[in-house]
Amino acid sequence: MADLTRPTPRAERLVPKALGRVVLAVGAVLVVISFGNSFVWLPAKSWIGQRTEAAGRQTELDALRQASDQIQKEIDWLNTPAGIEAAARSELGFVMAGEKRKVLVGTAAAPVELPSGWPYDLVAQIVSVIETEEKLAAAEQAGQ
């Protein structure tokens, strides 16, 4: 058995010089920082990012639920006889027997001044055909 209370001679020390002790201390500090980064900083950063993303997703989910509720209310209303009739009137121009349809607001004739060249020439031709058809329909209606 050796005497454990006596100091270790310099020749038998693991790190005999002061520079070696500094290198060993710096290495130990780097290991501690590396473990701190791996087991504290990175998980905390990830957790905070996930909380932020979850809050954003919750806001998006709430908006989608609200839109879904509005659509469901509209579906429920359209399943009633009054809803069907209102939808037919607005979407299809449905008129009940004995009712007359009147157009209160006509289409405004907007001036069409398009540049020359393709595809504007084609659009100008379409507009002139539509205007001619409207004039013929108006003349025919006035003649009746």
C-alpha cells in the first residue's frame, strides 16, 4: 500500500506543466459548453419555435372553423323552402307563376378604346358583335 497523503512528484503527474493544465481546463470548458448547448439551448430554442408555430396554427384553425360554421349555416338555410327559392331567384333568375321580371338597372355602355394588335383586335370584335346584338334586341323590343 502506498501512502496516499503525500504529493505526487512532478514526473509522475498526468499533466506535468502549467501549459498542459491550461489546455486541459480549456478542453473541459469546451466540453461543458458543448453539453450545455446540446442539452439546454437547442431544446429550449426548438420548444419556443414549436410554441410559436402552434399558436399560428391555432389561429388558422379558428379561422377555418369560423368559415366552416358560416358555410354550414348557409347550407342549413338553403335546405329550407325559402332558401331554395331565394337561391333560385338570385342564381338562376327564377320567377314564380304570375310574376313579371323587370330589369331596373341596365348595363352601362362603357367606351372601349383598346390598342391595336393581337389580342386586342379580337376583343374589340367581340365587343362590337355584342353591341350590335344589343341594338338589334332593343330595336326588336321597341317594335313590339
